Amino acid sequence: MNTKNIFIILFAFVSNYSHASLKPLDHIVVVVNDDVITNTMLNNRVIDFKKQLELSQLSRIDPETLKKQVLERMIRDAIQLQQAKQFGITVDDLMLNRMLEQLAKSNNMSLEMFRDTIENEGLNYTRFREQTRDEIIIQQLQQRIVASKISVSDQEVQQYIEQNESHDSSNISYHLRHILIATPETAKPEDIKKAKLKAESVYKRIQHGTQFEDLAIRESSGRNALKGGDLGERKANELPQLFVDAVKDLKPFDTSKPVKSASGFHLLQLISSSNDQLLVKQIRTRHILIRPGIEVSDEQARNTLLDLKQKIEKGKNFAELASEYSEDPGSKIKGGDLGWAGPGDFAPTFENVANSLSKGQISEPFKTQFGWHIVEVLEHRDFDQTKSNKENQVRKAIQTRKTDEELRLWLRRIRDEAYVEYIVK
């Protein structure tokens, strides 16, 4: 059959196909550098986000506002995925499957159950899978470009501790919602004035009863806009000081007046706050250790300790006997005193025996990998573990805060520098 005949057959097939059954072709909505976002891609993401908002009871947003916010999120993601490609950052199917299995496991499900749950909630699992891949890639990019370059010096840690010694907020947590009215990186005075007026307008609408989360979805340029601006619960020292100062005197569900930063104007709503202390049970003990060896058998070590225990119960001083007989050089010079210890500080057997005793009680001889012991409990207490780890906590908090601030500025910069063209149809 020649080419002409093939063309005639194809023409006849197309001519006989009913025009009523033809569907409009997909079209480009936005050009982002060298990539495009099509109408189908946008509609699919809107459907997925709408389902998620319904599940989180944030389904009051009108379709056009949601579509606009989702499109901006897609543009930002597209720019980051393009940069990730330049860096050679990829997530293969094996890595993706492992991540999904971990996600399922964290929800006490198998991967099959997790997939069924996603689909039962009305979400397309294939799209969910690919969106998860993109999110992992974006996280890896942000780690490489921003987080890995953030450092915290010892001087910063000590300076923070000194400045906050009198009003330590390391145990205070805030659950916040956030709206960002962004300004360009090279904002002109008129840009700042316009953003300020908009932020003040949003604040007034909240004061007159409009839901904060609704306005976050409609108006915020923050990364959590599509979650109703929910930042989750964070320690005070993980937040910018600007945020802490804005909310520290608020009552639950009060909203701060707009506060300005390099990114724009922020409105913050306090959901709740707490001053939780990480209290652990600690125990102060003293012991006498006899090590079995070539000249001392297990039985002899045990009998020696039985004899010492009887002497203590008859009035002999524990500390004096420990200083004379104990073979633990660290505690021997302190009368066997081991000081305060919490969970995991001692060998499991020693810890179990010590925890079974009441104050002033002396154990029967028992053996650990170090030898044979008798132990006496001197005191019990509840100890604020957070204070003992203050430097590590402060370092981590400063790292988190600096990363969030730098990430916000970096996202704004790459968005401003990207070529974005909206195709009007």
C-alpha cells in the first residue's frame, strides 16, 4: 500500500469520527524557564489539594483563589526541580519505595494498606507517588543549597544563653499560624508601602471575623499557605525572635499586628503555647565493687560483699567500707558515691537493681560485667533534662531558625530571577 492510500484511509477515519466526541486539547498555562505547566497538570494538583483541604476541614476557599495559590506553589516547585536537575539530584524508584514504606510504617500500615487509604480518600495514588518523589528531590536540593551551608558558632550559642539567662525560653513551645505578605528582594519604597497596606487590610479582616486560615490560603506567600498557614508546634528558640516578640503576650487565637522583616510583612496567630519540661527520674547511689579474678572467685567476691552488707546493717559506715574495700577507683575516693544518674547512665543490670530499691535500702550482692556489687540508694529526684542539654538544644534551635530564614530568602530570590510567563486563553 502506498503513502497516498494510507493518507486516504486516515482521512476517512478522522472524517467519520464524531465531532461531539472530540475533547479540547490541553493547553499551556504558564511557562517557567524552559518548562511548562499545562491546564491538565494544574487541574490535577488543584483536585489533589482540594481533597487534602477537605480532609483538614479547610474546604471553604473559593475555587479561583485555590487555583491561584496552587499555581504559585507549582511554579516555585518547578523552579526548584529545574535547579535539582542541574545538580544531578534524582530519586530512583527504589529510594522512593523505601520512603513510602517508611511513611506507611509511621502510620502503622503496610504499603498496600497505605495505598488503599490514599485512594479511599479520593487521591490519585500515582500522582501522590510522583509528588512525593518531587518533594524528596526538593528537600535534598534545599539541604544542599541552604541547610548544609548554615553553621552555628560556639560564640553564638554562648551569646544566646547569656542573653536569655534571665528569661530562658528553651522550654516554651508555640503552635502558630502564619501569613506572609511578601515584598520583592530589591523592594522599592512603593513595594513596601503596598505590602504594608495589604497586610493591614488582612489584619482588619481577621479582626472582623474572617478565618485566619482562609486568608492564609488566599493571600499568604509563605510555604505553609496551603495548610492554612499552620507552622506546627515549635520551640521558641527555633523561631525568629521577631515571631516570638509578636506572639509572647497573645492569648490563644489572637493575631499579631503585621510585623516587618526582610521578606515582607508577617501576621501570626497563636493557637497554643506550653512550657513543657523534660523531667526524668534520677537516682543518687553509692556502691562497693569487688572484681573476681585469678585470686578471687565469683563465690569469694559475693561472700565478701555479703559480709560487708552485714557490717553496714550493724552500724558500720558505708562510705568508710567503700573507701577501704571497693575496687572502683572513680567512686572509691568518694566513699562509693556515684552521684546522680538517669535512665541509661548505668549498665542495665545495675540500673534495674538500683531502681528496685527504696531510699536507704542496700541491695543483695549482684554481678555485672564490671564485677560484683552492693548498692545503696541515697536519694531520688525529678530532673529537668533540658537544662543539662541546653547548649545542644540552643545550637539546634539556632540552626533551625537560620535555615528557615535563609530558605525563605532563597525561595524569594529564585522566584524573582526565574522567567515566568502566564499564557492567557
